[in-house]
Amino acid sequence: MNSQLTAYIALICTSGVLNLYLCVYVFGKRHNYTNILNFFILSTSVITIYCFASAFGLMSTTLEEMKFWTVIQYVGIPFAPPLGLIFAMQYVGIPITKKQAISLLTLPFITLLMVATNDLHHLHYRVYEFHPQLGAPYMLQEMGIWYVVHGAYIFGCMFFAFFIVLRKWKDTAKTYRPQLIALMFGQLVPMLTAFIYLLGLTPTGVDPVPMVLWMTSLLYLWSIRSSQLFMVMPIAKESIFNSMNDGVMVLDESTRLIEYNEESQRMFSRLKKSMYGTDFNKVWYELSGEAFPLQFEMTVTNKDLTSTIQFEERIYQVRVSSLKQKDHQKGLLLMFTDITELKKLQEQLKKQAYYDELTKIYNRRAFFQQCEEDFVQAKNEGIPFTLLLIDIDFFKSVNDTYGHDVGDQMLVHVVNACQTQLTDDMLFARYGGEEFVIALKGYTVEEGEAIANQIRQYVESNPLVSSKGVHSVTLSLGVAEASYEEDETLNLVLNRADKALYSAKHSGRNQVRIYEEAIEVLN
């Protein structure tokens, strides 16, 4: 055996030993890693078979021995590229089903059968014999039609695996780029070597691919050691990061934007990667035209901060958390949760709980809740506080004569008419049935009486027009002012207003009575 052939065998055996070591090393630590390594183990296994079979083939002295070791080589050659492709697809987060994986491995099985039965059909090798000048173990091979199919397929697998990993380069942090380098060169080195071999630029009669696979093995070992390949995968991280329903933005120690996920891009369409490295307050101003609602305290942000912001037609809750590494703060994490639908639901529930469904003004419950606060505040500040109780005259006869539909229209009509005479500081609510109440904080009983007459006159001069005709509407109103006696309550003032209202109705309706006058009339 000449020294050149010995060097070839040594290189091939080195590749086989390194791939075997990789396979055993990763398999031994499989419980520490993720499921993605299963296809890596299979890939290194078939490459190991390929390398050692190539080495034994170069030690063959008969054509039968060479054919046997060639068949063994093809236990590895056609399977390694698709297994490498499946591994790369899993690495970058491209989902692949069991059925799809089996489909990718179907053609390699056919290739193995074609090589094993080549003497019967010569579809893989048209000619397969020892080289006439160089002799054993150098081979003279002429490609058959299946060799072309097989070659195109494995080249396609390696190229696609290289391409999908290359696409992730810009999106991967520098810390994890050694992983990408190892994966890309793991496809590129055998692909280029095989291409050079097909061009006839390598030693005659010898397959050079297994001689260079030791380089890819070393690259994988380097990547496992330097960037924790299999244990920490940037693409897996990215898949999780980008599949989150919340928008996430990452800031460095100087509050500069360094990363965001796809949901953030969807939420804020003007967010661009060109903004990386820009102070976040400036980024936010460009996005919204407003200052960010939270102040960043890099040294004291130990707890989550929350704020609610409105951006265009959506409402987001933003939470700011500190990012730490070994007890040292490394930046901030901003999480944006879309709460638009939740806010809509809250508003809907609030309306159901506090607003009258028909008239859209405060209901009795909401009135008491707000009016109690106003009453206490007015009492503490010593300012006037007056209540108006309103009743629609002869409302029952309207319902009985024209139906509840017209009755409902009249209720809405009266509310709209009253609202034209009220200001924002006046609390207006439906008290029950056809009764309404108005709380006037800061108004005396005389001012309340004037407002009541103003409302009464306006409603009287604006009848309801419905499909069943024109309906005149009049109101009776009772007015009472708080006297701030020691034990006086809101209910007591309401009771006085109710007595004033009863006096107005008892006196003929369509009029206003204040409590003091009502007492005289009733007595």
C-alpha cells in the first residue's frame, strides 16, 4: 500500500472516528438536551458508517470486496443529507411531521436498493470496475440514470439545509452564531467537495468526501462547546419569542432598543429594525407621537410596573421588568398585552351595572354611589346641595292608551329634553319607572327651583312625535336642599324632595314645588 493511499485512509478514518465520537458523546448526554438531537445522532451514525466503509473499500483487493463495501457506504451516503436537512429544519423552527420525514428518507432507501442490485440493471453505475491504469482499489465509475437522480436529491437536501440556516443569520444574536457557522459548513463542505469531485478535480478513482468530513465534525464539537448547541438554541428561542401573544421589546442597560418580537411588529406597524440601538423614548415618540407613560429606573426596577396606554384604536397594558444575569441587571423587558376586548367587556359590564339600558343615563345604583360622595364632599366643604325629583305626568295612561313602545319613546324623549337644560356638573339619573333625579352640588334651593322650572317649561313646549301621533308631555318636580343637620343623610334629603314632588302632583301637576312650600300645602 503506497503512502498516498495510506494518507487517504488515515483522513477517512479520522472523519469516521470523530463522527463516532460525536454520536456517542451526544447520545450519552441526550437527557440533557432537547429532542432535536435525535436526527443529529442518526446523521452522525450514517456518516460514521459511510466513512469506515470507504476506508475498508480502499483496502479491498477484489472487485467483490469493493462492491460489498460500496453497498455498506450507501447505508450512509444517501441518508446523511436528508437527515441533516430534517435536523436543520427542526433547528430553525420549520415544523416537520413523521410522515414528511419518512417521505424525505424514501428515495435514499430506493438508492440503497439500486446500489445493492446494480449488477442486475446497471441503473446506478453503468460501469463499475477497477481503474485500468491505477488498478485496485481505485475505481472507474460511469454514472447511470439513477446516480443522477440520487446526486440531484442529496445536493438539493444539502443546499436547502444550508439556505434555511443562512436565512437566520441576521436574526441570531452573536453569541449563538457559532452554531449557525457549524451547521452551514456542515452542509457546505461535503457539498463543495462532491461538486469538485464530479468536475474531475480530485484524485482519480477515490471519493474525496469522507476525507474532509473530519472538518465538519470539529466544527460541531466547537459549536457544542462554545455556544451550547442542542442545549441553548437561538432559533428555538426565536420561535418561542415570536409565537408569544404579547408584544415583547428588549432594552439594553442604556434603555436602547435591541430586540422585539413579531407580535410587537403587528401591534406597532411603524416599528422597524433600523430602530435598533435607538433610545426607546425616542422610538416610542416616533411610534406614537407621545412620551412613554413609564419612567425607567434601571437600578430600582425590581418589581413589575404596569400602565395602560391607548395606541390608535387599540388599548395595551404595558409591563416593565428588569433583565438580570447572575444578579447583575442587563436591561429591561417591555411586555405589551392587548386588552382592547377586555376593556370593551369592562365598559359593557359597567354600562349594564351603572347605566339605564333604555335611556343610557345613570341608573339608581350608580346615582347613589356617586351622589353619596358628592353629598359628603358638599357637607364637608359647607357648600349648597340640592336634589330634584322628576315625575312624568299621566305616564301610565300613555302606556295604557298607546302601548309600551310609545311609553319607552316618551321616557327617552324626556331624558333628551332634560339633558339640553343640564350642565356637566349636574348628576342626572333614572330613579325608577317614570321618575328621574338630579343632584345639584353647589346650587341653592332657589337655583334648583329655577332649573326645575326651566326643564318643565322646555319639556312642555316640546311634545313627543311618534308614529301614533303628537303627545304632549308635562312634568311634576320636587326640590329640596340639604340643611346639614347633624344626623342628616342623603336619603333624608331625597325623602324631602319626594314630599315636594307629591305636593306638586297633588296640586294639579305640571309644576315645581320646593320642600318648604310642600310642607305648608300638605299641612
